[in-house]
Amino acid sequence: MFFRLRPYIPTALITLVLSYVCVQYLTGNKGFFSQEQRDRELVVKEQQLANLTAERTDLEARAKYLRIDHLSKDLLQERARVLLGLAEPNAYVIRLPAAPNAGS
């Protein structure tokens, strides 16, 4: 009787493997039913990219005016005051530690 069932073992294994693959296709991390979650993550990542692009553009513009060939005295003075802690000549600024963000 054991010899009669033996030809069905490969068929059973193939069926199990195909069942596993189908379940992963439907419910897996990148499966068919997780498309909405990926769409939400894409929107969040695109917003982060837009924010970082705007920040980079601003930093590039500021850096341009700090180079020797395009030196802006006002921007240089502002950066020096921020880095040295001066508000105006002969005045010092006392910095307090930043409050931690509640959302982070």
C-alpha cells in the first residue's frame, strides 16, 4: 500500500509549494493586498523628498553667498553672530537647550 501512494508524493509537494507561493503573492510584504499600504508609504516618502529638496535648495543658495566670489557681507555677519552667540556688537545671547519634540 505504501508503494501505491508513493507516486502522489511529488504531486503533493508541488501542490504545497504552489499554495505557499499563491498565499505569499496575495498577502505577502509586497503582495497584491498590500498595495494601499505601499501607496500611503509612497505619498509620505514623496512629501519627505519634497521637503528635503526644498531644504537642499535653500542651503545651496546660502552656501553660494558664502563663497569668496559671491560673498554677501550681511549673510556672513548673520552666520558669524549665530555661531558666536552674538546678537549685536557687545551683546551676548544665552542659548537654552531645545525642547524635545513630542511627535518624535
